[in-house]
Amino acid sequence: MSLQLSNPGRVLVTGGGSGLGAAVVRAVTDAGGTAVVLDRNISTVSAAKAIEVDVADRAAVEAAVRGAAESLGGLDAVVTAAGIDRCGRLEDVAAEEWEKVIGVNLLGTVSVVRAALPYLLESHGRAVTVASSLGIKAVSDATAYCASKFGVVGFSRALAAETRGRMGVTTMIPSGMKTNFFDDRTEQYKPQDDSRLNDPMRVAEAILFALHQPRGCEIREMVICHEEEDSWP
């Protein structure tokens, strides 16, 4: 059964065209809120206003966030669900591909939150950053992804300390979801048992739960996974 939450307000969602981001858009809309999507591919977005943008492009992100906030009259929350991966050993992953993961996952998160900061401070809103179990546990053949998600965790913790009492910061740490995230991987890097992947709607509902907390109460970090998921702890 879905959580019955009050209106989450005006929510900017990166990566909202698919996967977790699309689930967050649906959850926000179902709860009576208004979502705006930032994504490189917005062809599948029909239930929300969408802006085509690469989150790794800081200038484009700044313009997109400003445009979204102005169209909504401000922002109450940002959810940074956009993310990519390039699996393989360090010596086997091309430098430009490795750095692209950092550009999207870490720098893209920072750029979106930085651009949204004035609006979130004005509304005493919340930033929900999406990390990963590989942001707290390192594994082989994932140096780029681990570096980016460890970075998201560190950035989010520092931001929470920096903005304490003025806005909320929650780090969501999902451990494996049943999305298209794995589709472009070679067979050796695909999950071998989809039954152990969590439904992204469960993660989206957890994000809505964090957004629903009253002023003065913060969920700083949350790990959410299928009960048989083995990538955490």
C-alpha cells in the first residue's frame, strides 16, 4: 500500500525520464505535488513539465533550474536521480568515459543543488541526493561509480552541516533497483537475479516520506533495498 502523504509541493527531479526519477515524478504527482523533470531524454515524459538538459553541463543546468523555478514560482525540493555507470577495471575504462561518470553523478548533483540552493533556502525546502550502496561500500570494477557515489555522500553530509536549520538534506542510498540502468552493460556486469532488485516505486515512496517530514525533523540518510539484496552491508 502506498504511503498517504500531504502535498510535497514543487519538486525538481533529475533523471525523471526513466527509472527511479520517473518513479519519483509519479509519486510526487500522485501525492498532489508538481514535478519538473530535467533529463537528457524527455521523450517519455508526459505527466510533468520537462526540460531537456545534460546535468554534466553546468551552464545548461543553471539555466534549466532557473527556468523551472521561475515557472513554478519557486522550489520546495530537488531530487537528484540522474546517474550513469561505466563498469570495468581502471585500466580498461577509457579516461573520458570514467570522467563522464564523475561529471554526471557527482558534478551533476552538485550543479543542480547549487543552482537550486537560493530557492530551497527561501522555501526552507529539501535536497534529496541519490547515492548508492556503492557510495558506502567499495567493490572491484567500479572505481568510477564508487568514486562518484562516495563523493555524493560526502557532499551531502557537508551540505547538511552547512545548511543546518535553513533547509533539509537527505541522502538516499538504494541498493539495486529493477530499472533500465543495467541494460547497456556487458553480460558479466548485469545482475544475475532480478528477483533481488527492489521496485523503484518503493524507493520513490521513501523519498516522499523524507520530503513529508515536518520542519525541524530531518532524515539525513536512508538505506533502502530488497530484503535479499547482498550489496549492502
